[in-house]
Amino acid sequence: MTAFPERSLFLPLGVLFHAGIRALPLAVALCAILGGTMQGAAERKQPAPSPAPDLLVLSNGDTLHGKFVSEVGGKVTFHCDPLGDITLGWNKIRELHATQKFAVLNKNVKPGRRKDAGTIPTGSFDVVNQTVTLHPAASSAPMWPLPVKDAQFIVDEATLNKQVNHVPGFFSGWNGAATAGATLVSATQNQYTVSGGIRLVRTVPTVSWLESRNRMSANFSGSFGKITQPGYYSAGTYVPEVATKSSISHLDAERDEYFSPRFFALAQTAFDHNFGQKLNLQQIYGGGIGWTAVKNQKQEVDVKGSIQYEKQKFINGATGTNQNLVGSTFSVNYMLRLKRLTYTQSVAYIPAFNQTAAYSANERNSFAFPAYKNLSFSLGTTDSYLNDPPVSLPPTMSNSFQFTMGLTYAIKSKY
């Protein structure tokens, strides 16, 4: 067996010992850094403490704890876990205490432009004795006790910032309705009719408690049908099949830019087809101004006037002449919103300046009765008048009227 020197065993141990002593401060520092990092990460993972619940005291003394959601037109929405969202009038509320930041808007504080956003104070608020007191975060002094009847809207700060400082994408913020109906008859004559339509509106901001900056709308309606009388023999003579067709469709779009709360500039286009009036296509392109005469939670009335180019093209076989017209559209749009009924009406008169006989008019009515969730039962009428229809056999009538009914699905934006 080979003998090793005695110091050969202890030399590596001594070197390692001295190296460990020298590295000890570095290891301690590294452990401290890692420990602090892990502690910071653990602290970051801890959720933020939940805000204190809001307090609602009803007029009968009952107390609810939860979260104040909003107040619109005197209707307060409050959320509590056992009951979900509940909506109450101010007359049912004795006290309300909200801890989060909200904006209180009255008739004197209702901005429509981003530059006005800074004029709206935000903070927590209390309601006692039918009076709203706002506590701004930047000031310890409460602001203007306001009677609840004058507090038209109370909304959270995040929603206010979203509506004032942001614009929804083109495919966001649309509201409206889609309607469909059909009829099928199989007897001596065979008949089918399908009808439908879609109405879309996007107003920016998308809430009623801010003044509108712009609005876009698009509407389509159509009714298509056919009645077929089968061929038959009579006294040895064959009578061929007879088919009668109906086809009426309408499409329009409009863009409004508000330069005051009630007045706006507009650009519009419209397309109409009516087989019964031998009208293959009527095109309208124009622009003008409009005035919102009435606007509240239940009703809205818009009056519009425009200057336009209009082209009429008739179906082949009619002896009428295609026309290029310069004219106007004068229209009134009306909407009524009730709990059990939504009614819309539009009336338009369309004169032509270069050919005074080539005027037209139309009226559209729609009734929607809520049935289940977003579904409604709907009734509608469309009446169109063409003063100078083409000469044809059988004679073409100037007036065209249709009545439709079906189911309507409400389209509601989540923006």
C-alpha cells in the first residue's frame, strides 16, 4: 500500500474552509435578497382588501348591505348578494351611504365633450332626508347638498371615464332590433310570404346621461312573396299557370354629428325597391341638418331636412323613363318607450326640384310588445307613395301598402 503524506489529506480541507469563510458574506447577502424578493412576491399575490360595503336604509327601517350601482332618472339600483340587483325610487329610501367614487349629474352638470369631464366632481356620497351630499376625494369639505329630485344621474367614476374619454369600436355600442315573420299557404293556390328587418342605432356616448357627440343608424326592411295558380284544363283548353310576385325592400343609413345638444349635421343614403310600383331601384345621397325637438326617457322626436341627388330606375318593360333628380327629404322620426310597448314612426316627404311631378312620400310604423326576455311580438306597416309611376298594363298604382307581423329580438349593447 502506498503511503500518502499526512498533510495531503488536510490541505484540501483547509482550502475549502478558508474559501467558505470568505464566501459567507456573499451567501448571507444573496439569501437576504432572495428572501426579500420572495416576500415581495408573496405580498403582491395577496388580494387588495375589499372596500367597505355600502349601506341602504329603506323607508320602513330595513337595512341592506351591498353595493350601490347607479341612479338614473330617480330609479336607484342597489346590489346585495341575497337579493341580487334591486331597483327602488327615492321615496322608498331613507338613507344611502356609498363609499366608492361616484359622479352626481344634474341638469347643470351634463357634459358632452371630453374637455368638460374635469368639471364633474367625484367622490363618495350620502343621502339623508332626501338630500345628496358629495364628498370629493381632493377636499375634506362636502359639496352642495342637492335634493334627490335634482340628482338626475349618479354613476361610478370608471363608467364616467369610459363614456367621456373613450369611443367604442365600430362594431361596438349598437342597439336595435331584428324582426322576422313568414306565411305559407298550400291550397287551390300556393302562397308564401317572408318578411323581416333590422334596425340599428349607435349613439356616442352610449348612455343617455351624457350629451350626444355623434350618432349612426342603419335600417333594412323587406317583404317577399309569391302566389301561384296551378295550370288547369277548361273545356279542353289548357290554362297555363299564373304566378304573381311581390317584392318590397328598403335600406337606409345615416351619420349625425352634433354641434349642440339639440342640433346636428347629417349625411344620409337610402335605397328602395318596389316590384308592385315597377320601381327597380331608387337611390338617394344627401346631407343636411336635424333638430331633436323632444328627448327624454320615454320619447324622442327628430326633425330633419336635406339636399340630395336622387336616381330612379324602373323595371324593364315599363314605359316610364329613368330619372335623375335633385331634391330634398323632409322627415320626422318619433319613438315612444313604455313598459309594455315600444312604438316607432317615420314620415318622409321627398320633393324633386328639377321635375316637380316626380315627388314621393313614405310612412313606416312599428309596434313591439315585450313577450319574453329580449323577444317581442311586433306589428308593422309600410306605406309608400310614388307620384309618377311608369305607364304599364295592368296600370301601376301610385300607392303601396303592406302590413307585417312577427317576432322581434332586441339587440342590446354591453359597452
